Amino acid sequence: MMKIFDKTKCKLGEGPLWHPIRQELFWFDILSSKMFHKKTPDQQPIVHEFNRMVSAAGWVNKNVLLIASETNLFLYDLNTRVEKHLIDLEKDNLKTRSNDGRSDPWGGFWIGTMGKNCEPDAGAIYRYFEGKLKLIISKVTISNSICFSIDKKYCYFSDTAKKNIMRIELDSDNGSPIKNSEIFIDLADEVIAPDGSVVDGSGNIWNAQWGSSRVARYDLYGNFREQVSVQASQTSCPAFGGANLSTLFVTSANEGVEEKFSGCTFYCDTQFTGQQENRVIITQQ
């Protein structure tokens, strides 16, 4: 069973990111348009409020993040709290918002969108790289699970509504997709909704499973190996962090449920070591 890292009850906790330089966990409450960060469970979180929904981030340097909002990608200075617009993200589509996202090994940033009311096929998955935003996957209902294999060969992702974790093969030189996506972990016949995922240093995929009160570990071949129980049913996204990258964190949501710890952010020590999150490389500002 995981312990509570932070008692803030997020409506929709998402996007946990362990910053390797600051040694802090960052996470979001999408529906409250807030970002939080802190180092240890006994601290109070630092809160950043925005005028629109925000969902995921990648680190650029010690003090600057790339953040995905419902209308754009932007650079954010943690000290001055000043935003710098990078590129629009479905700005003219008032029905969608950003959701799951993660930086890739080439310095790019992948971000998924979805309908604000989970409208079928309203979202997509994009990659921001070298100053350009490219559509990768269209007709996505709930974009999730964006993470990368340890050999840099695949990007994993899921459409939670379709209940599969997919993979798409990448060019080893620049990280661009070179083949169509394929099913990697088939959960269609199970009462499981795959939400966010992260890959550890051994190639295991750790998947937060919405409605199941758990984070599940699958090996690099897609076989289920174990589960970690969480004191909240709506687990949303995991991350590895801590001094040795062996602490597993997971966000959760409390919208629509009445549970004592729903919406809190959790953690536990593991026997596994995560990967350091990749730095986002900004070539045009």
C-alpha cells in the first residue's frame, strides 16, 4: 500500500514529473488549473495558478519548464512565474484540452489532447520537436500512457477508452515515428482502464489504472508482473523519483467519488530504479 506524499485533494491530479536538478516532484490538478511542487512528504506544496487548464510538463533547465495547457505549449519560469508562448495547441477547438504528456530522449515533447467531456475521438497525440508541432495520432478519446522504451525504439501510449496500451516504432536518429502503431498490452477483455504510464530503468511499464486503486507493472514484453495498491480508486499517472529514482509516485482524482484519500498524491519505495526524465531542448523561442 502506498503512503500519502501530499494531502491536497486534486479534482484531477495528473502529470507527475520528478525534476532531476531540483530534486522535486511536480504535478497538476487539471480541472483547477494548478501546478504543485515539493521535495518531501512533510513539506507544504508550492502552488502555481493559471488562467486555463494545464496538465503536463517537461524540464528545460533548473528554473524553466515546458508546460502544456488547453490552448498552447509555453515556457514557464518558476522564479518569476512568467510565461512565454511557444506554439498553439488546438487553440480554436473549445471542446478539447491537453492531458498526458512527456519529454522524449531526443529533446522533444509529446502531448495528448482529449474532449473536455470525453467526446469520442475528439483528441489527438502530438510531438513538439525543433520548434514544430506535428500530429502523430488522430481520433483519440482519452490520451494517456505516453512514455518511451529504454532502447529508444518505441513510444508507448494509450487511448483509455479503447483499453489498450499501444506502441509505435521510432527513428533512432530523431525520434520520429516510422511505422503505424500496434497493440502492445491488450486489456480490452479486462475491467481495467489504462491511464498514465512510466518506464523504469529495466524496461518495465508501470501503469496507473483508473478505477482499480492500483498501479500495475508489466515487463518489457507486456506481461503483467505485480500491482501496487493505492488508497484511491482513480489513480491517474505514475512517476519515479527520489534521490535514487527508486520512489514510485502516483497522482489521483476525486471528481465523482467520495473517498477519504481520493485526489491525494501517493508514494512508496520500490526495488526498481526509474529513468531520469529527459530534458526538453528548445531550439526556437
